Amino acid sequence: MSDLRTGSLTRRSFGGVALGFTAAGILAGHAAGADQGKMVGRKNGHGLVADRQIDAGDLTVGYAELGPNDGSPVLLFHGWPYDINAFAEVAPLLADQGHRVIVPHLRGYGSTKFLADDTMRNGQQSALAVDAIKLMDALKIERATVAGFDWGARTADIVAALWPERCKGLVSVSGYLIGNQTAGKAPLPPSAELQWWYQFYFATERGRDGYEKYTNDFARLIWQLASPRWKFDDKTFERSATAFANPDHVAIVVHNYRWRLGLAEGEKRFDEFETKLASAPDIHVPAITMEGDANGAPHPDPKAYAGKFKAKYEHRLIKGGIGHNLPQESPEAFAQAVIDADAWA
């Protein structure tokens, strides 16, 4: 039964009681990660390192892995313009609870590269979801709990919708984010269009050139607008910004937003998936959707998508000035959602 709950979880009140994450337990998780995924605690200025590489589909995927090999698998997907360090605290918390945690760089980020020069630098939604399935195949993971935010939430949603047999549970920040080009062409009220200013910027060659020239400045601005109450420091931003130096980053980002508006073609090999996604398919796996109470990025009302989730379902509002990058701003709450969704299966 669905439970559209907007509780009063906060960063301060959540952690220890609900999760049992004692200080010793957190440190133990960090130590385990240092052995297996080169995780070092945030306090000394380091984060997740994608020190593993595997060929999967069109890509050689760079990823971090934490936790026991025989643990219940969890895949964590970041968004734009972020990187795997959005899960720098979430991943060791999950590993400490016995999960095998995989945190990949999406196509166009970090050490994830295309295997062939002539492969289209395609950012359409189904291409990223197929990347996720190919990664699971390469890692010999039959079923996993998938979780993410922004582009990563959309990817997780699509995996759950199109390949439910591969999805044990789902955690999606901002809920049901599956879209289609027809819907993307429909005009919105001016105040809503204003929130998508960067989408229109990327539709122009000036926007593409500007993003290429000012990639880090652009990303920092998005962080500030999307999470207006998150006081991240330069070191935190710069740690993630290294992922934007990927040679395909600009092409993937620009194509993603142009494709959404119907201004760029995708690839015919993904047409079958896009046709299915255009019908706004229901999701039939256990799911938790989440929202921060200070999300400055465009996001739907939870009541608008609650009906899309047909298995056990719950929505959680995370309070305390939490913005768009919920896993990094409230890692305990995000980790708990993953643990719960995984346990529901």
C-alpha cells in the first residue's frame, strides 16, 4: 500500500536512532571502504575514488566499490553537474550495513570513457539506463537496489520501469522523472520556464561554447541555485569538479538537454525503449521517493507521481534546509531509504 508521507526528518534528528550508526560503526565503514573502494572520510578532505574499471556496453566504466562481495548489491547513480562524491558518506554507511555498493561515473564523467571513437555521444535517458543494465551484466549482478538523484534518479526509475526483474528496490530523489520528447515540447507557465533557463542556454551554440569554456563556474552556480542552503566549501566542489574534465562531458550534457526539447536526435537502437517510456509506465518494485525541503531545482509535486508506484511505496520529505543534492546533504536519510527499500523486497 502506498504511503505518501511527509515526515519531519532532519539531518540532526535522523541518524543515530534510526540507523544505529554509532561513531564507531561509521569509522568502521570508512575503514572497510579504504580497503575496497579507497574511501577515506570527508574530514581529511578525500572522498570516493573510482579506482576500478570495467568494460560494459559502449563504455569502460570507472566506479568505486565498497562492502562485501556477497552483500546485497546497491547501485548509486549521481546527477548533473555532480559526480560519485555525492555518495561519499552514503556509500560507507551502506557498506557498513553489509551491502555491496557500486558507485559509477555516468557517461561523460570522470574515468568513464567510450570504447569506440565513432560511438555517438548520446545523452538521452534510455542510453544512460542501458548503461546501468550493461554495468550490472559486466559485474554479474542479477538484481540490485538502484538509487539516485537528478539524472541518476531518472536512470534508476527507468531501470525499475523497464527491467523490474533486475531491480530489487528503488530510491528516487524527486520521484518519477521519466520523460519524453513530446512532453518536453509543451510550454510551461513563465515562472516554471525560468527555472529551466540552462536548458534553453544549451539549445544554442553560444550556450554549448559557454559551458565548455566555463564548465566549473557553471556547475558551481547550479550547485548554489539547486541547494541554496547547502554551505559546501571549495574543497568539496573541486573534488567533484575533476569529473567534468572528461573529454565527452560537454557533448553528453548538451545532447541530453537538446534531446529533451526535441532539438537533437537520439539513436534508433533506443527507439523501442523510448516508445515504452513515452507511455509513462508504472513502476512495480518497492520504492521510496524523497525530497529535500529546500530543493531549488525544478521538481514535481509528490502527489503528482505517487500513483505511478504500484508496489510498496513511501515518500519522505527531508527537512533541515536540504536541497537538490540530497545524498550529499543528508547522507543518513538517503542511506536509510536505501536500506529500507532493499529490505522490502
